[in-house]
Amino acid sequence: MGLPRGPDVIVGHNTGYGDSELVAYGRTGQALERLAATLGTDWSDAICEPESHHEEG
């Protein structure tokens, strides 16, 4: 048995940030794509890296 791992995707509902009903944070883009497929939707145009990954320096 390996080390315990956290969830691949964390989903927030009604987070108070804008008009989004759901906010999903994934370990990988593939994890988010699997969640979208499970929910019967396509988020491929909305999946991006977290803003903190762009703020280097």
C-alpha cells in the first residue's frame, strides 16, 4: 500500500466569487476533464493553470 493521497479534484459550490455556481481545482487537467465528463459537461476551454503559477519573480 502506498502513501495516502489527497483528492484529485476539489469542488466548491456557491463560493461567493462571481457568478460561477461551481469552482473546481484539480491536481491535473486530466482530473478536471474526468470530472466534467462525469457531470456530462465540457470545460476544456476553461481549464487553465492557477494564477500563482504565472506570478514568478
